[in-house]
Amino acid sequence: MITMAAPTDSGDLVERLTREVHDHKRNEAFFEFIDSNPDFYDEAERMALRAYREGRRISAQFIIEYIRWNTPADYVSAGDFKVNNEDAPMLSRVLTVEHPELAEVFEFRQVNGQK
């Protein structure tokens, strides 16, 4: 299971993202998905870190679609793999909280309902 440090009152990006990861209403479902599909998170992390090493930007939505496209159809049709498109913002935030250097890879917008 991925564990996040408790948020603080600092205004820097990683601190803000940590707060959003803790506060967002979908976080429980997202972490349940990650716990059930650790290979998904490992691949997402690998792709994001590769983009960072290559000096490229990448979107979490692209990562999700790439993994979907490259996941065997029989696995997907069995119902074992259902990543929600709404999890893309959470994915980029969790990856950046764990790897602050990824702040250069992703673009962050305000999560609906967050200040």
C-alpha cells in the first residue's frame, strides 16, 4: 500500500499535492484500485520517471491510456482491471508526492472542490 506523509500548512507544490491526495473524495477508491493492481502503479511510475529522465512532459491520462492499450484484452474483459479516468489527477499527484522531481513532468490544475 502507498502511504503518504501527513500534510502540512506549507504552500509549496508537493505539500499542496499531499493535501489534495489526503482530502480528495475519490482517494479511497483510487488507493483500493492501486492495492488491487500494483503492476499498474509500477508501470505508471516507470513511465513518469522515464519522461523525467528524458526531459519530457507527460500526462497522467496518457499513462492510463497507454497501460490500458498494452494490457491483455482477456485480463481487461475479466473485470480485473478497471481504472477510472477520473483517477488521472490523483495519479499524477501521488506520483509527485512520492517523487517530487516529477513536478517538472506533470501540469497541475486545481481539483474540483479543493481550494
